[in-house]
Amino acid sequence: MHYVGEDRQFILRFVDSGTKQRAIERLTEVKRASGGSKFVWRQDASKYGNRGSIAARNFFKTGADSRLRRATEYLADLINEELEAMLNKK
């Protein structure tokens, strides 16, 4: 498959956080006039489709967590410096 533009972000979200087990009920095969076939949802169909699940990779979470931790430490240091400067002025 080929995904362009924002579609990549859509797909990466599932790779990062994973999906639940998915199944489609009432799936049936319909023959096309051109000789191919397709699967459609029908009330009277007896076939079922299993789409499986995607395991979470947490690829982006680990990178984001480390950046968030660094930003938090940086802000804490800035706040401490300002507090010390304010206390030293008095």
C-alpha cells in the first residue's frame, strides 16, 4: 500500500498505539461482471471476516517521553533559578 500526506500520520498512530481485535460479521463474496469478486456486508450472509489486531510498538512514545522529561527538568531549573534570584534580592 502507498500512503501520502496526512494518511501516513493516520497509519502511524495505529502502529504506535495498536488496535483491538476486529471482526466483521455477515461478510459475503459477490462476483463482479468483470470476472473479479469483492466482499460486502449482507444481513443474510454466513461468512465472517477477521481483521486481527495490531500490537502497540510505542515507537513514538519513548521518544516523546524523553523529550518531555528533558523539557520538565529544564523548566524546573529555570523556576529554581528565578526563585533563588528573588530570594537573594531580599
